[in-house]
Amino acid sequence: MRLCMRDKFVVLSVFGLVAIGATTVLIRYQSLLWFGLLGTDLSEFFVRPLFTIGKLAVSPSFLLKSSLFLVALTLGSRWSEKALRIRVLSHTALDPEHSYSVARLFSIAVFVLGLVIGVDTAGVDLRSLALLGSALVGVGLGLQPIITNFVAGLVLLMERPVKLGDRIDLVFTCISQSKVA
């Protein structure tokens, strides 16, 4: 089975999160061993908070559940995009560029909605995210190129100056456009 670059990134991200979680658990385990606090059973160790963020206690089990939720959400949004494109939009009068754009925007909406529901379910007060969002305005100057590229991608999807199958000539190479990413 061959994985596309996006799927490889998801798999590597999951392994990275698991490695970070395992390192945190091992460091915590080693500190418990050093200080003679290992008299508790292992299940209690996984629910013992490593640190807290506001009122949210972050434990190894919380980190594992969050990682699995993000992987499931990513795969679910990709599956919904593919299902919408193949099962619904292929039977409409939309051309391939528009159907790809609609499916991509639907996938982004599914991911954002799932993320908001997941954050709310985890116990994070969404009003505190409004404060965080206003604090990110200062950081936004550093993130401005990323947001600019995202909006430019949405404009490219809507205006269709580049269509599927178009040939794009760059300075030293030539690209055949098979997927707008």
C-alpha cells in the first residue's frame, strides 16, 4: 500500500506525538522511581495529571486520547471529502474543478467543526479560546504569510485560473497539474 505525502505526514505526526507522550511518561516514571513514589499501580499513573492548563488536567491518558482523536478527525475529514467527491459530486453537473473545491471546503469545515466539538468535549471553555484568539493578533504578524497562502489557495479554488490537467511551466521544470493542493 502506497501512502501519499499527506498520509505520510499524518502517520509521522502520530508517531511523533506518541514518542513525546512516551518520553513524558518515562520521565515521570523515572522521577517517581527516584523519589520512591512508585507504590501506586500503573493505572493510577496514567490518570495522574502531568500538568494543568487552566482547569484542565493533562494526564498521559488525556494525551493519548487527544492524539487518537486528532488522527481519527483527520482521517474522517479526508474520508468525507473523498466520499462527497466520488459518491455525490461526480453525479452532478459540476466540472471537476468545482467539485474538488466544494469537497475540499467541506473537508475543512468537517475538520474545524470536529475540532471545536472535541475541544468543548475535553472540557476547555471556548470563551477562553476567544481570549487566546485575541492574543494571537500580535503573533498574527508572524503567521500572516501562512494565512495569506491559505486564502490565496481558496481564491485559486474558487476562481479556477488553473484547471485540472493544465500544464504549468516553471523556470527549470514543468509540472502537469493532476490535483490542486
